[in-house]
Amino acid sequence: MNSIDDLLKNSIRQYENLINVASSLSDNLVSLSPAVILTQCQQLSALQKKQRILDDFIIEVIADSGPQVLSSPNIGNYQRILGKASSLCDAVTVKVKARKYQLKREINTLE
């Protein structure tokens, strides 16, 4: 069985990957085709789902472990990257919705 530190390290690595995908999508959104946006949003959604499963398990382990888990050297890193990923994904959602409406307006103009 993995230790809480191993679980947190794994989660941090997964969050770093999720952040990289979300950042790339956010940074390149305007230049991407609708098909590529859809593909990248689906990839991001799959990463979020995978992360959610691990986070649920971590929460169970923390609940079972009690307050001593707070002494883990990785708990602070986990909390910080969780916050960063959450904020970034929220920002990406706003940008993607704005791009969607922009593309809809362009389509309506062409019709």
C-alpha cells in the first residue's frame, strides 16, 4: 500500500500534467480550430476525472489517518497545486465558453 506521501506525490505529478494541458489550451485557444479545442477539452476532462478519483481516495486516507497526516512534507504542496489547478481550470472554462460564443457569432454572421 502506498504511503500518504507517495499518494500526495503522485497526485502532485498528475496535477502538474493537468495544469500543463490547461495552460496550453488557455494560451492557444484563439488560434485553435473548433475540432482541436474539443479534443483538448475532452483530454482535460479525462485528466480531471482521473484526478478526482485520486483526490477522493486521498481524502479517505486523510480522514482515516487523522491529524498526523498534516505533518506530511507534501501536504502543503498538494494544497497549493490543488488551488492552482482549480483556479486555472475555472479560467479555462470561462475562456472556452467565450470562444464558443464568439464562434457562434461568426457562424451567424456568415449565414
